[in-house]
Amino acid sequence: MTVEVERDALLGAVRAVVDVVASRNTIPILGNLLIEAGEGRLTVTGTNLDLQATSTVEAAGSLATTVDAQKMVAAVASFRAGRMTLAPVDGKSSVVMKQGRGQRTLATLPPTDFPKRKALEGAVAFSMPAAALARVVECTQIAQSVDESRLYLNGIHLHAHDGRHLRGVATDGFKMVRVETALPGGAEAMPPIIVPSKAVAQIRKMLTKAEGEVAIEVTAAAMSLAVGSSRLLTKLVDGTFPDYERVIPAAGGKYRIECMPAAIVEPIVAVAAVVNAEGDSKMKVRKVQVAIGGADGHEVRSWDTSGTLANEPIDVEVSGGALDFGVNHSLFKPIVDLFAESGRMSIELGGNETALRITGEKDPDLIAVLQTMRL
């Protein structure tokens, strides 16, 4: 019943899954990690009932127990690199970890009480490059809503499109990002799904350094992803994503602004910083005016009710004539940052108070939409 494992490998496995465990639980077992060892492997599992994460490492021996998640992280991290052992304590509900003369003893709960979810049945299965999925997730996650009254917006909408693309879309009603990649073989039959924001955060963590392929299984109610030694199983948002195509302005708007991303975002950040010098906790204004083709040329301005005013010229090319529109600088910057490596960026709009359609010359598969603000 004694398990021998490398400390660094175990620590990596525990850290890979601990984030899915809620910090406060009315059900004690949900605060624990399930530790299962046998046949040369040790698997760590964490869950919050909606989300289940597992990570597997090489190990010798057999064991089945559950340990408090946070204490497990702290205990394993407190050892030095090298081999360590885990073993149950005879006659007690606890497990002891040893390395040399050092040891840590932690209380346990029965592994049979752990609500481990079964594998998906009747799922559409396919695989795709980890880098491609990571790009879809990274681009869209910034537009997820946090409004709990509209849960169908609290995540990323994934669906097959036109038989050739896998699309990811997210919106909070003020901004929207749509990105697509080549449709993986076998994904044609996948149902349209909404991946909840908590799962999105865990997927981002999984894919940070992932290489190769991600194995994906999808049903109408759940989704499973496996990459390397990690696996994630999540429930999906029960709802219908809105018809996002209706809010994407058509290409070829009356006004068009072209520039390098930094040429417009850096001046906007600069003028906003002056007006909001007291910090976000005392934020007075988030609005920045973009003035195009006026008496002072192209510039951005920001001001507040105390009389503070800041303006900065911008180096942009414009077609369509003069116009003035407002943007929320805290929403505008992360959107523009998506196009940081896309070469020249295009901003199209139909008028002073219409939504912005933002694209990049090197990313034709990426479109962002941002609502303007009244001045």
C-alpha cells in the first residue's frame, strides 16, 4: 500500500487539478483530491461536480484515498526534489508522506465517497492541434460575460461552421470576438455548445505549454478534453447562444480607420491614465473620445468633471470623412491587443454611435466588435 513517486511530478499533478476544487464546500469530500495509484501510475482528481480535472504521473505501488486539496499542495511543496512515499496509517483515517526523515501526516476521507464522474457516452470524438484550440480560447475568453442573469453568455460558444471551420464566439453585450480555425476531422457532427467560463479558465491552464494534439469528446451536455497526462471533464451551459451574426457590422462601413495597433491603443491608454490617476477604485471616467479629421487633425481625448483634460495625436489613415466617437478604454485595449501581431489593423463603423468592426491584415479569421459610447 506504499506508493513511491517523484516529488516534482506529484506536485505538478496536484497543481494541475487543484484549481477546480472550490475553496469553501458544505460537502467535505468536495474539498479533497482523489489519489489513486496502481499499475505504475498515480492519478490525482479534483472536482466541483460541474468540472472534473485529472492528472497522471508515473509511480510505483498502490493506493486509493482522498486528501484535503490545499493541505496536499502545501505538504508536497514542502518537500525537496527527489523521491518521496505515500502510505496509509494503520488504524487511522490518514496518510503519511515521507522523504528521508521528514514526514507529513494528513487526514483522509474514504475514496468511495468521492463523486468521480464516468466517461462520456455517445460523444462525438475528434482531435485537433493544441495550438489551434489555445488560440480560439485565448482570443474569445476576453469577451465572456460575468452577468449571472444571462448564463448563456458566461462562456465560449463553439460550433462547426460551413463544414470547414470550427468557430469560437464570446460576447458580453458590449464587446464580441469571433475566431475560427480549420474544422478537425470527425467534428462535423458536434452539437453547438457553450463552454462555461470556469472550464475555460482550466482549459487555458491545460493548454499553456501543451504540444501535439488535444483529444476532444462532445455531447449536448458535457465535454471532455485530454492532452498529455491531463484530462478535463466539464458540464456545458444549458442554453442557446444568441444569433451573433446579427451584431457583426458588415464589411465596408462608411468610415474606415487603418493603423498599427500600437498607434491608437497607446495614446488612448496614455490619456486615460491621466484622467484616472487616482486609480480604478476612484475611477471617474472610462470614456475616451476618438476625434477624426477635426480642426486639430486626428487625436484622442479624455476628461473628467474636475477639469482634468488630456489629448494626444494619433497616426492613422482615415477614409469616409470627419467623425467623433467614444470608446471605453478598459474594453478597447484588450480587444486591440488581440491584433498586436496582425500587422495593420482596420476599424470600420457606419457612424458616430455605431459598433466598431475590428480586423487585422494577417488574421482574416478573427473579427472583434466593440460598442461605441455616447459623447
